[in-house]
Amino acid sequence: MDITLQKAGTLLGNRLVSPAPVQRKHAKLARTVCMAKTKETTEVNFVPFQEVKPQLATVSKTDAPTESFARCNYEVSCEHAMNEQINIEYNISYIYHSLYAFFDRDNIGLPGLAEYFRNSSAEEREHAEKLMAQQNRRGGRVKLLSILLPETEFNHKDKGDALYAMELALSLEKLNFIKLRELHKVACDAEDAQLADFIESEFLQEQAQAIKIVSEYVSQLRRVGKGLGVFEFDRYLSGATPAGAAGGMGAAGLPAAGAVA
Ligand SMILES: [Fe+2]
Ligand SMILES: [Fe+2]
């Protein structure tokens, strides 16, 4: 009888008795675990100085500053898709900037909408910079692509300028959501968990929320019609009306198309 069984027996009334079947089973299990632990500690699963050799050779050959030291399991497909998304964010930023300039004109005179689109433009550029930081973090190369000339006139014969601009913004935000999901798919296809997580945590939720907010603005502008309704909506955006003040959404605090808390 081994020591474990003796101990088990001692615990049963302070005298040496034969342990119950359940206790014998536990003692056997303890011996098995003990043997497994001994096996684990004697086996070598990871040989760092051997396994690191390919990486070390890559780093040694890296010709700084033209090549990245940090790059590790970063597919070219992901690098290209990231540069395309940076370009999309810049294009949308440029269009929003054009909308800002339009609503800021003296013969348009809608400062709330002008400020809204100015904030939205800055927000999209921040998104581009966030993507740039991620590209550099992974050792990719940021490549800025051409930006198309945006429209400069936003008067629509039937809808007027404000509703047309907000419907345009909604379309752009929805298109951006589609593009972000395409980027996410490229990351998943490359089995790049870090990139997929970055897109999910930093962009997708915020983009979905942005679409909801702009959709509500479109609904409100459809209700108020053109003329005085747009004037009141603009005052609401700028925080000049009680509704805007109650919501805590003045021009400074207004959620931009790409900005969500
Ligand atoms: Fe964006
Ligand atoms: Fe946006």
C-alpha cells in the first residue's frame, strides 16, 4: 500500500483501513497526473534558438530603411487593401470638405450644415491616419493614391441642397461600410487575426452607428421640406434651438458623419 493510500486510510478514523473504491480511484488519478507532469517537463516542445533562425536571417538581410524590420506575416493583399481604404477615406473627406465650402457660401448661409460637414471631413481624414498608423505598425508601406475632384454644386431641383447633401452623405457612409467589410474579408482570407480585429474594433461598429445617425438626418429633412424647414434644421445642427441644446449637440459637439462616441 503506498503512502497516498495510507494517508487516505489514516483520514478514515485515524486508523489504517482499506480505502473506499472512490478514494482508490482518486489515488490512481493522482498518480496518472503526476506521471504526465513528469513527461511534460522532460519533453522539449519549443527550441527558440533553432526556430528563430529563419526570422533572424530575414532581419539580418533587411536593407533598412527601404524594408521594414517589423513586418511579420503581413500579406501583400492586406497591404494593398489597406492603401485602397486609406484612399476611400480621403475621397470621402474631400467630398465633405466640398460640402462644407458650399454651405458656408454667403448665398447659401447654412452655418450648422457647414460646420457639420467640416467636422465630418476632419473625421474621415482621422480615419485615414488611423489606417496609416496600422499599415506602418505591421510593416506595410503607405501609398497615397489619387483623389477625384468632388462636385462643387449641391442644389437639387426637387430635393433642395440640404436633403440632397445628406442623402449623398448617407450613400457615402453606406459605401464606406461595404468597403470596410471587403477589407475585413481580405484580412480573414489571409488569416490575419490582428488586422481583422483592428477593423472590427476601430471601424465597423462606428461605421454602422454613423449610418444610423445620417439616416435620421435624412428622415428629418424629408419631414421639414425645403425653405424654413431647412433653416430650422440648420439651427438645430448648430445647437441654436432648444432641441439642439437639450440634446447637447451644438456645432462643437455634433456627431459628424464619421464620428460616433
Ligand atoms: Fe470613415
Ligand atoms: Fe464616415
